Amino acid sequence: MEFPAVLFPSYFGAGPPREEGGPALAAGWGEHGQVLEGSPGRRQQAQPGFVPRRGGTGETWNPAEVAAVPVLPPSAGRWIPSPAPQDILYRNNVCWKLRAGRSGATLDFAKQLGHFFEDHPEDAFGSMGRLLHKNFFLGNSKVKRPARSSTIRMTALMQDIDRLEARRGCHQQHLASRLRWFSHLCRDWLFEVPLGLLADCLHEELLLQWSDLLFDDSLTGGALAWLPTGDTGSRTGRLVYPGGQAMNHLFFQDIVVEELPRARGSPAQFELSGRIRQVAAARVDGEDFVGVRSDYHCGVWKVPGRTGTAPAPLQVIHTDVPASCLTVSPHLPGELAVCTQSGTVYLWNVETGLQQLRHEPQTMFFRDHSPWRWSDFTAHPRVLSCADRTGLQCLDARAPKKCHFDLFKVGEEAGCQQGERVVLPMYLGRAHPSQYLVTTQFSMYILDERLPLVPVLKWAHMMKAPPLFAHLMPGDPGRTHKVLLGASRTQELLLLQYQGERWSSRGGSQSACQLAGAPQKLHSIAGCLQHLPTQLPHHHHQLQQRLGAPAAGLAAMLQEDGTCETMLVFQLSEAGDVFCQRLTHETAHPPAPTSRDEATTAPGSSPLFEAPASSPLGLGTAALRYHRWLRALFRGCREATQHSLPPSLSQRRLFTCKELEGPTGPTALQRQVRQWLRQVMQEGGHIQRWEPMALQPPPLPQPPEPEGGPDLLSTRLTAAWSGDWEQWWEDRTSFSMAQRQRALRERRRRQKQTRGRRSLSASFTSSLTYQSELSELSDAGPPVLSPGRPHILSQEGSPPASSPPLPGSPLASPAPEEALLSSQSLHCRGIPKERRKTLRDYLSVWAEAPPEPPELPGSQASQLCIPSSQSQLSSASQTRRKRPRMGF
Amino acid sequence: SSHEHKLNFKRSKEACLSYIQDAMLQKQWKRAAEFLTFYVESLEKDYSREPIGPSEMIWRIGTEILCHHSRSSTKEFNCFMEQMKTLGVKRYLKVCLEHVFHLLCNGQIDEAYQNLSLAESWRFGEQTALQDKEMKLIQAYRGLLDYYSWSKQKNILLEHGKCLDGFADLSVEQEMHSCFRKAAMNLKEIIKIPGVWDLFVKCYVDLLEFYGDHNEACQVLNEYAYNSKFPANPNAHVYLYQFLKRQGESKKSLISALKILHDIVPSHELMIDFNTMLQKSKKRKKRRLGLEVIFAALDYAGWKENVKAWSCLARQVKQIVISGKHLDWIKQEWNSRKDWWPAFHFSRYLAKRNWQENKSLSYEKALVAGILLGKDCKYFKYVSHQGCKAQVKRFRMLKKFVNRHNPVYLRISG
């Protein structure tokens, strides 16, 4: 390849960057840079013609649609969005904090720690909680004198916390003394994991998440690749992209390019053991080699060029330190370059294995904290480039220690700004064998390895986020090369054109690199939102979140179809959606460019969903695509949300009809109870206490042996039910504790006698009250009978036949239901233990429901509220807003 | 309050700018122009301390819009530029330079020259380092334009010299000499500063050569090529080589110039010339270097399908094989390449493609492959088979030659 005969003039200085840094919005406009004599052949005849370094004319590519269009149906399964700034930052100062950058942000550490305690109470407080539970009172009532010495009323503390929360932001914060006292008392021993250690870990993780949020370099290179099949003119190709809930499935999808690309057949799928960060591809000898990078694994696949052939995995390597780069050699089959964050560069050959080229934890030209490293191939198959944030070096794989040279340096040599850092280097071999693209957060550079350190082209790209993805579409001789730059967080896409050849087809010598035409912004995925039909607010929000997900990859293809040339640009989002946009090449300049595009992009108008007059189908294909995609998305979301909601109230879903159907007819007990109820109602009295002892006790089933260690709660309940709960309790606790308990029970009974019936509501909200009540009941001795108590029930084993129950009677209905709730009856119906738990969860929903059964016997009430404490917690954690997973 | 006012103003300014930016990136120049008229207000209350202030923004954006707007005219553009020059002292030279570039690209050489002269006479207090650089560039471009008018007059004179004589010639000649003086003075200045000055160096050397100052020209070119403060520009060595060639310098000096170019850029296109030159040499060392040069050039992806280079290699390899001497040269070169050249150059896929696309390329490559890898190598087998099938005589000869010299392969690879 020839070297340009004349280069554009430029100064060359050495040293650190002198120019003061900072992103500037308009820095890339209005400059020609330098000029060069364009055509020396014509000088004799007339004036010399000059060509500018920037500002020449480029090709015109017009977007065919007003928005990017989904290529594939939305991925199944619920997508978990990555944390947003408002999840991590303290309060609402998100906007300006983001701009202020790393230093200005205040991370909401306390909120995240609180989330941990609420989500993982067992891990946080497990053993202490078990030891202390009788000293914490969760009821609303006052704690009476004798118990007060050893019991804390937690509701009061909670109120204090709420009050504190409400006063947040107030300058004069007075900590409630009770809270301060409590925290002083407990801070050192209450936590399962030492608080300091936990806080350190959490803080570290928060910082990591925040820096990822500011700039996540693990995505560098992008995880989307387009493999054309066969010749360049073919209308089919393969899209390689990650998918699945954890983005750990690799898909190879055949695509047919019609007006819009369309999937053909089902994709070849591979499940990997980590989140896919990068997919790199190169074609060697008619075969595509696809490298896939996740944090600790890199793999390579071979895809034969012919259609219909399955991709074959070749090899996988495992790294101890996360890999930061994987590139595939465009020269030799099965050769890749791998970099890890420890500063090691490997040349990986599928046949001969790994060859370490360099191990250098320090950055090359000046000190920078980032462990990011990159490597790519150059014009020489044995020479690799190595990059860190400070620049690029080329080294020879045959003698990596000795033979190397600097290709790019962040410094005065390239006219860099202060604070500028390398973001993505890319070998432009398909356009020109010795050219290289380097992007920084401010500019893009094109370098020629034959003239190192001096960029042959430099341009301030003005993108809001650093370009992490780039894609090259080489042009034929006489045409421009197209480069796409893509950013992750802002989803920006920029199309640039450059050329390194003369326009004339006389085969004149290579001319210096020029940027051709104005840069062009392409549609981002989120940009389609304004063109979509109006959605229900929650759907709109969902869509906004989904479409606004950071971009994760970029691919493109050029296609020639007779006279019409089209460019297809694919964009992958972190949610796993692949969107596509089509651009058409305008060969001749139209006489008067209509302001069609200027009008259509104004917000509000949505020509995407208007029927174009020219189309016979009514709605355009793009609109149809969208309809389908939206429908599939919302269907998927609905299924997902149903899955995560608390159990529904319909019993039919929990149990089959058969299971619900009891043994034929009501049992003797049920009949008795009904009869009794009826009698009491006739008399106008009320039942103060069920008298199970007085009734014929139902045949007790042998308590089931719990598998894998007895569950504390269920063994206790079984003991209580069979009557030897006292014994059980004695076994469990020391004597003194039991004594104290008895005193408490005694007091409670007296209290109850004076007050009458106590409300049940407290027992619904706390398991502690339930416990005390349970103990009270079980060792209450002979029950105090109410005066209105029917005598008939005191007869043991009285035949129920005397008063047959009325089947349609509304009074009769609660009885079987109550019977259903006892674990024994569940057990004798053959309902397995897990199902019983589900049922209890289901019942917990009742626990929150305001109307209470007016008068329920204590024993059944205690049955009812068994699961309340735990299920309440679980339902609460489900209904709370989704929060970022912090890696717990 | 005033603070709030400032904040609001700043916000709306930013919003306006982002609208402009958005429109421009979508090539909606009209819309951008409308927004820019609002943005001009930001000049009035410029509280910003950013590196690029509103006046520079307006200059940059306005220039870009005027370059693309369908209804902009040259007159409007010049008018806008004049206004922009007065807007900021610090940027005066930069704006001038860009204006000149625009004029040059539109073929308005005379206007450009006027602007350059005007800018050169501009003085304002102490100059910053940046302004100093810009001033030097302005002078250099003026020198360049002087050079062009010099060369124009030179051509007139050369044409006229054949048929005319008299006073007219004298004035033209005088003007030509004054152009020379101006051009030489300005061009000489800039090429002293480290940088890439291909254009200026070429012109300056042309001037010097015309007036017979070969020593000066040689010195300038040597300085440009070998001064370590300058970037390693391959063109500097190319110019020196071309100059030496024009001067009819000895082979030795030509070779030493090219040797340095080979060390910097082994993939330079002049390596073919270098190889032919070395091959013709009688010295063993030089022929050895020639083999090295051509092997090194063919390492690069850009040379993969270069017929000239492959025929150079094939010729030299064939020579060595026939003579039977210096097989160790090939062996040494091959040693560092044998693990990757077969996949890089001699795969079956490439054999097929080269045969389809370029028969003579596949002939040269097959010869090299046959010698380096033996007669069983995929590339050679495929090409010779196809060649024999197509009844091409030279392919049959090739097959015979390789078969006869197959033991060479064993010695090279052994």
C-alpha cells in the first residue's frame, strides 16, 4: 500500500498535553484544519486546487425510517435493569451530581445497608434475633411493669425512625434519644456480620457500581457482530448477540435482509457461564471467527461462511483476573489477542495455545489508575498493538521485549487535551492495512502505523459519552470509508466518513486522509419512543426504561441492490433488544432538498405510525414490526409480573377441587360445631371459648417426621396441638425462664378477665403476641366457661345426628373452612407440607385485610396467624420498589 | 435574584445549543440556522469561563452552517467571517487562517492571498505561543501562494522563451524573482520548526533546485529527514531519495537512503525499487539484504496481493535455488516465518481465490510456495493442477521446476 505523497502540514511537539481540557459542544465544527494541494497534474493549466483536511464533500445517506426498528422479538424473561443514579445517590441531586462527576456525588450508603438488612434478615441478625425475640415486643399496647425490665417495645422505635425519615433534610436534626440509646446499646453485637466489615464491603461495592455508572469500560468493543454470508452482495447474514436474563446466552441468528432485516429460523444458542461483555468477529479465508469475552472466560467459535452451517465452539480459556479485551485476528485463522486487567497481553492461537507478550501492571506513558487494557492486530500479523488509557504501543510477538514502538501517546504529539484518555482503539485494516482508529472521550484520531505518534486525522467528535463501540464499513476505491461511533449510556450513534484516496480513478498516488462531509447522528433506540402510539402510563414507563437501557453493541452492513445502496445499522441494548435502522445512499444531489426530515423529527408528529400514501399495505412494515414487538413485550411483562406477585386469593389455583373436597360429608366435629353455633345463635348468646377438650378430640395423626431437621415452629405447633406443649417448652427453655413465663401468663389472664376479650389484631401483626397467647392458652387449665355456654357441648362424644346440619346454611360455611386451615386437616387430606406453606402464605393476605372474623376461638386464631410474621415480610419485600442488586 | 437569572440564562443557553447541535448532526441546516439566531444573544451576557466561549461557538457553528446551507453565498460567508474576526482578539489569526482555507478550497486564490497578507500585518500586544504558531502558518501559506505564482510565471517564461523576447520577458522575470524571494523567505522559516511540512519542503526544494542551490536543498532535505526532533516521516526520506536520484548520485548513497527508509517503514512501496537495486548488485551482502527486504515487505497485509513483490521474491528465490548457493539465506528468512506464512499466504482458500482473480499472482506465489513448502503444499498443488488443466505452458514448467528442486525444500525446512 502506498504512502501518501504529501501529508497535511502540522506542528509536532513532544511532552504532556498542553491544551486545557474539557468537553466542548461545538469543538468539531467549522474547521478545515489544513489544506493541501489537490491535483498537482492540473497546476500547469490553471490555479492549483486545494482540498481541506475536513469539510470536503461526503456521501449523502438518508435515514429511511424516522426511528430504529426492532429486529428480533423482545427477549423472554424479565429484564433486570442495572442500577440507575437515583438508586445509588443520596436523595434527588442526581442531575447536577452526574455532571459534577465522581467527586461531587454523595452515595446513599445508609439506604443500601437498610436494603440489605431488610432483604436478608437471617444473614444479618439470624442468631441474635432468635435469642432475643422474647425481649422485643411488637405490639401496640404498652408493656406492663414486670415485663418492661426485659422487653423493648419495637413499635415506638419504628415510629421514631419514621419521624427521623420525615425530617431528613431539615437542618436541625435532633436524633431521638431512644434511637441513639438503642444504637449505642446494640451496634456492637446485634449484627451477625460485624457491622464495620459489612459496611466496608458495601461501600466498596457502591463505589464500584457508581464508577460503572459513570463509565463502564467492560462493554468496550460491544457485544454485537454481523457476519455476512458468502459474497459481499449477498442478502443474508448472521447476527451474533448475547441474550437471556443474565445475558449469558450466545445466539447466532440467521437474518434475511429485505426492506428490513428479518430473522430466519431459530437461532443457534449456547449457554455460557458468565455475562457476555464483548463479541468480536473477523473473517479469515472465508470463515468467520467469533471471539466472546465474559469477565473470567473467553471463547472462540468458528462459523463457516456458507449458510445453514452450524457454528462450532473451538476453545475456551479461563482467566484469574477479568479480561478487558478480546480481538480476533483478520490475518490468521484461529488467532486472537486477549488482555486482562492485570496488564497482561496474550496472543491466543487455537492450535498452539496462549503466548504471553507482555505483563506490565503500570500504564505505559504516564500513571493512570485504570486497569483497562486493549490489544488489536496491525498490518503485520506478528505485530500487535497494546493499549492502555495513556496510549498505544506496537510490539512484535516474536520478540515482544525488544521490538516495539509507540503508535499513539496522549500528549502534545497528537495535540491532545489535558485529561484525555484512550477509550477504544480499533484496527482499520479492512479500509487500509496500516490505519488505526483511536477514540478518546473528546476526539477521534486516525493513525498510520508508518507514521507513528502523528495522527493523520483528528476530529473532536462532540459526543456526550465516550464512544465505546466503533464499526468500520470500508468503501470501494473512489468512495469514502464509513465509521460508526457508538456510546453506551447515551446510546449516541455517529456516522463519519473519511477517505484516503484521490477522487480521480486514474490510479493516482495515495492522498492524505481527509474527513469527508459532516458527521451525522443516527437514531438511538430510545428515540423511537416519541413516535410510538400513546401508551398507558405504566406501559409508557416500562417502555421508557426498556428503550432507554444503555447500548451494548453496534454492527452494520452495506448492501448494494442494483442502483440502490443501503446501509443497515444494528444496535444492541443492555436489555438484549436488537434494533436496526436503514439508510439509503443518495447518488446525485437532488435539486432542492425538501425539508421532509426537518419536519418529521419535530416531537409530536409520528409518521412511523401514519399510513404512507405510497404503501399499499396501509401501515408500513416498520409500524407493523413495532406493533408486534410492543405486544410481545407487554405480554412478557405481564407474565413476569404475575409470577412475582403475592399469591392470589383464589383457592382454586392453590388446590385442585379434589383436594379441597373433604371426606364425604361434614365430619362429626364439624357437625357438632355447627349445631353448637346454631344453638348459640338461637339463644342470642355468644361463644366465648371453644372447648376442644369437651368435644371428642379428632383422631390425632402421628406428627409427620420433618425431613432434614425438624422445623422449630412446626414441632412446637404439633406439640401444642397434641397437648404436651408444656413438656416441649420445658425441654426448650431453662426452668427460670419458664417460671417467668408463667408469671407473665398469670398476669395476662388477670388482665384479660378485667378487660374481656382482647383484640386479635395484635396477634396478626406479631408472632410474639401469638406466642404468649399460645402459652397462655395451653396452660390455662380448666377453661372459664361463659354463662351462656350451651350444655350440650359439654357432653363428650355426643352423637351429632340429633341436629343435622343444613347444607346451604351460611353459618355452616365457616366451619369447614376453619377446619381446613389446621395443619392436621391439611395433612390428612394429603396436602404436602410445601403446599401447606403456600396456604399459610395465602392466609397471610387475610392477615392484612381489615375485616376480622368477629369472634374466633383463641386456638384457631393462633393457627391463623402462624405464618403472618414471615409472610408479611416476604410480601413486603416483594411489593417494595425493585432495587438494584448489589451483588449480595 | 441575579444569581437565579444567571442560572436560568445559562440553562436556556445550553438548551439552545443542544438544539443547534442536534439539528446540525441531522443535517437540518435551516433549523440550526434559526436556532443560531437566538443563540447570538448569549454573546451579550457571557458569564462562561469554559475553554470554548460563545463567540467561538458562533464562529464554528456559523461557518459549518454556511458551508452546508443550500442558500448561502460566498458574499455572505465572507461577510460573516469578517464579523467573526472582530469578535475575539484571541482567535483572530485562527479565524483568518480558516477563512483562507475556505477561499483556497473554493479556488479564490487571490482573495486568499489578500487575506493572508492582511493577517500577517496584524499586531496585538504580546502573542501567545498558539498565536505564534498560527502566524508562522499564515506566513508559510503566503509563501506557498507566492511559490505558485512563481511557478506560473516560470511556466510563462519557459513557454515564451521559445518564441518571444524583449521587455515583456524582463518584467515577468523580475516579478518571478520577487515571488521567489518572498516565497523562499517564508517557507524557510516554517520548515525549521519540528512538524510535518511535506508541502512546504517540496516547494522550497523546487525553488532552490531551480536556482541551482543544490547544497542548500540537500541540507534542507537531510535536516527534514534526520533531525530527531521531527517525527519519523517516511516522506522526508522519500524526498531525499528522489532528490539524490535527480542529482544522479551514486548507487551507494541511494541505497543508504533507502536502507534507512526500510528500517523505518519496511512496508513502503519503494522497497520494490530497493530490492531490484540490491538484486542487481554484485556484492553478496547487498543481495542478501535484498532478500531480507522483500521478505519483510511481504509480511504486511497490504502486500499480500502485490504481483510485483511476489515476482521479485520468486525471481530471487529461483536464482538462489538454481545456483545452489546461499540456500541458508532462504532458510534463515524462512525460519521466523514458517509458523505463520503458510496460513497467511499459502492456504487452500487463497490458492482458489488467487487463481480466480489473478493468474500471474498465483503463478509467482506457487513458485515460492513450491520451493519453501515442497511440492506437497496445498497452494502449489492446487495452482499447478489448475494450471496444467488449463494447458498453460508456464505452469507446466513451474511444476517441473519445483519437482526437480524438491530436495531444496527439505534442506530449508530441516
